[in-house]
Amino acid sequence: MSPGRRWLPVPLVLCLLVNGCTARPHATVFSAPSSSVPPSSVPPSSPVAPPATAGTGLRGCPDLPADNVWHADVSRLPVLAASRAYVAGIGAAARVKADFGAGAWDGGPIGIPVTYVGAGQPRVPVSFDYADESDPGPYPVPRGALVEGGPAASGDRHVLVVDTAACRLYELWDAHPEPDGSWHAGSGAVYDLRGDALRPAGWTSADAAGLPVVPGLVRYEEVAAGRIDHAIRVTVPRSQNRYVWPARHAASKSSDPALPPMGLRLRLKSTVDTSRLPGQARVIAQAMKTYGVIVADNGSAWYLSGTPDNRWNNDALRALDGLTGNDFEAVDESGLPVGPDSGRVR
């Protein structure tokens, strides 16, 4: 749904089941040159990208520093007193769904694609519906940048661009290309992938929680490498008009304390037997035990976000639906942050 201040029903276009998806291949990841000049709202850093660990990096760039909250091991954190209420508020009996996979559905890829650009990619103007909470352009977004759901899709229409020369992440929500080569979006955010800075308190991003999208996506490369080293983006049907660190923005008018706030961290219980899951699903399940999931948007209950890739085994991913909300617990992250405006953990 809108990451801004519109209180609209959540689009259902991207919440369709993988079952029945066609075998038509999705679009390949777009690669183009990109400028390394950072926007004025993001501090400059070295354009030399560090070497990537197999499966865990973003083509030579980190998906945020190792000390960032997205990479925090939460397997031993205490359980929140409100955990059972939050799980019930999300859906205790609702099944987990990998909202990504191989092939296409309704003419578009299954998942949220990422566009990679390199040095020299021209920057173009971007206009916003919520300009007061968006990082101003120009952004290095190619005209052929991949759009969530495909070029003709409705729904969230995320456009996520990684500048591999500067290791910066540019994210747009409800993005539409204009005839002159510029883009229009509901909102947009820029992140230094080597930094821990959070957005200003109260600001949205390309996501309802004011968080980056890419660091929470399940990517085929990391699953193939045998390990996901970060929390996973998850959606919930309803949320509170409240957010908790590291989130920066709420996306509801409800004051119901049983509903989860944006930014809530949950983990798959250590007692859940995942040993019989297919390989791809087992790696994802282990990540949910170690790093958990972070509530980032309103949508279907327990929908996990990931990138489309023809190498996914959709049958293996569907095995995750053997897990339900009752298999999760909310954890207390209050002892992790070094400060309220940083994503770095102690």
C-alpha cells in the first residue's frame, strides 16, 4: 500500500498465490552504466566497492554494513510480553507465503526486481506525490528500469536501483516513467549501502515503515550460497498507528494495541522443525530463526518478499506454507540500537 499518508486499501495484485503461475520467463535484470555522484541528501563515500561475499552482496556492494540491524542475530533476544497478541493480530493460523518465485503471473515477474546500474548512468528528474518526505532527484533510474509487477502493473510498482559504482540504493514507490525520460513516483528514498543512517523520524520511504526494501528481499544468489544473513521483509494485514525502531513511519490510523507496529521484529521459533523442508525453503526458514522478519508494509499476512528469478523452485518455496503465524514470536530489540537515528546495533 501507500508508504505515505494515504490510508487506502492494500492492492491485491501482488498478493496472488504462486500456484498456477505460468512458466513464462520473467524479465532479466537490467544492467546499465550509472553516475557515482551522490545526491545532496546523502553523504559522499568512496566509489570503490568492497569485494562481495558469495551470495550476500549486491554485485560488489554490501546490503548495508554487517553491524546494521537488518543483519542482527535475534535468535537469543527476549520475547515481547505482547508477542501472542501481535501474532494473533497478524493471523495466528495464517500460512507463510513466499511472495516471489520463477516465471510470471498476470504478465509480470513474481517478486520485487532490482535494477543494477554502473558508473556513467545518467541521472534523471523524479517528481513525487509526497515530496516533503522524499529524497529529491535526480536519480540514476534508466528508462528500462524493472518495475514490480511489470511495466503495465498496478499495485505498489516499486522501482529499486542499486548504483554499484557508488554503492547507493535508490528506491521509488508507485513509479511511472514519463515521456521525457524522467520519472514520477509516490515517494522515494536514497540510502548509502555502506552507512547505518535511518531516515528522519516520521518520514516514509518507498515502503510504509520508512525502511529500505532491498536489504529485506530474499535473493536467489544468497539462498544458492546456503545462507541468508539478514532479516526478511514481511507484510501484515493491519498495523498500529505506531512504529518502533528501526522503522520511521506508521501506516495506519488504528490505535488497537493488539496490532503490530511498523518495524516489529518477529522470529521463527527455534522449536519449529524445518529439517524436512526442501533446500531453498530450509535456508529461508533458518534465516527467519536467526535474523527474523521485519514488519515493513500492510498487505497479506506473513507474505515474505523476494526477487524474481527463473532459478527458484516454486514447489520448494510453496513448502513454506506449512508454517503458520503460531510458529512465530515477537522479540524485544530495545537493547540493540546505539542511537534512535542509526541502524547500527551494539
